[in-house]
Amino acid sequence: MADKQILARILKYAVREFEDLSIDEIMDNIGADIEIGIQPVDPGLSKLGQIRGLATEDNVPGEGKIVYDIRFSAYHNRTEMKFLLNVEAQKSSDPARLGYHLENRITYYLARMLSAQKQTEFYHSDYDSIKKVRSIWICMDGSRDGDSIEEISLERRSVFGKREGGYPVDLMRAVVIHIRNRGDAAESENRLIAMLETLLTPMDINEKKSRLTERYGMVMSAEMEGRMQTMCNLSENILERGLEKGMQEGLEKGMQEGIEKGMQEGIEKGMQEGIEKERMDAVRRMIRAEATKEQILSFGYSEEEYRRAKEAL
């Protein structure tokens, strides 16, 4: 998600202020220091690669600490306006699973992105220097026909009398993108959702690269291709290892208890062990990459998995 090509398309098709800019213009204006034509992370990949984002930790005295998935800034070169943005990938938006309503968390994040600007983007009572904040949430649990995009924002309305004009109250706005994780769902009519579903839905790596290149104009940089290959390999390895081990154990048990029962139990056990191993490997990779414990736990890993991975290293 932190690749400039992905973020630029999210801004163009989900954040209304950027819809008049081209993808190349938006990529040129993404960066922590708002440099035009910012240098890429990887040498030789002009305008591509992972962003140099802002620190993902937001620790405001008296307000606690939150960790953003991705936090970055972008500059609208035609209006000379700077935006502070964050992108969150959300596995579920179901209150029953989360234990809270996602809309309340989104509002909290927007408020924190505003309050954290004190003494960084504005000083003393210079409230007109507050930068607009946009929080983008990609929820990956949409139903078969649940692909949608909605906005959450402040609005002004008169409850008595008639007042002319008024200063716009659009400092903070959230965009919630609901995508489907079902491979059998029809292609979305929304270009951004269709692109995100192609990116995140399990499918053959070559087909995925072909779709992203031909339909959405992406350049398969070495960095993006490597990350996509890693994602695909991870899911394929979990499945293949589980099936192989499960079939072997199933055949052995089948000699004693019956092929059908043994195959089923072996496959389930093999799949479970394969998944557990891949989860531990993923935690170890994140620890080596200096991810914090809070970041790792926020991805759904347990304290026990973190402890075992830490001991193993």
C-alpha cells in the first residue's frame, strides 16, 4: 500500500481534491517534505517505489499513542495546498468482531491528525494554518455486492435563521473504501475498487501483473513486483505445505482408520501447522525489519507469537 503508484491512484479516485491531477502529478507531489520530483527510495526507479512517509507513531502528551498503517503528506501543486493523509487497511468493519464501531475510531484518528499539528504545522493561535487531513480506510470484508466508497466529514447546517456565506468546514474528512475478498465476485464498476481487488485478491501472479499493467497503467518496478511475489508466495506456500503434509499424514492414517477420515484430519492438521509456521516466519521478518511490538500486534498476531519469535531470534 505504501507504493507511490498505489497511493497516487487512491488519492485521484477517492480524495476529491486530487481528482483533477494526473497520476504522474500526484506521484511527484507525495512525500514527507513536499519536494517536487522527490528522489525515490530505490536508485534508478524514477518517481516509483515506497514513499518516504511521516513517522507512523503519533504520541501526543495527554492523548496517548496511536500507530498509523501509513501516514504521509501530499501537495496539490495547482492550489498550492498541503494535505496530511493516512491509509489504514482493515480486515473487518464488523462491530461484533472489532468490539467497537469503526466510525468512532475513524473520527478519533481524524481528530488526532488535527491536534498533532500543534507546534508542527501551526503555532499559538494561527488556526488558519492547520492543514487539511484525509483518512482513507480500506475495508476488505465487503459482501458480493458490497463494493462501495463513502465519505465521513463535518457539515454545516442552519438550525435557525438565515446566514449568508460562512467559512468552509472541510479540514477533516474520511474516505471508507469497501472491497470484496471473494474471487468469484464480478469485477467492480468502480475503477479504484477494481484495481484494489485485483491487487489484494489471491490470483496467479502473472495474471495479476498483467491486469495491473494493462488495465490500470502501472509500471512493474522491481520493488512492486518483489512485494507482489512475496504476497503470492506466502499464500501459495501455506496452501501447498499444508496440502502436502496433510495428504501424507492422511494416507498414513488411512491405512488404519480409513482413507477418507485420515485424509481429512491430515489435511486440516497440515494446513494448521503450515499456517502457524508462516505466521511465526512473518513475525520474525517484521522484528528483523525493526517493527515495534505494537505494530506487529496490530496486524493480528498474538503476544505468544511475538514472544516465541523474539526468543527464536
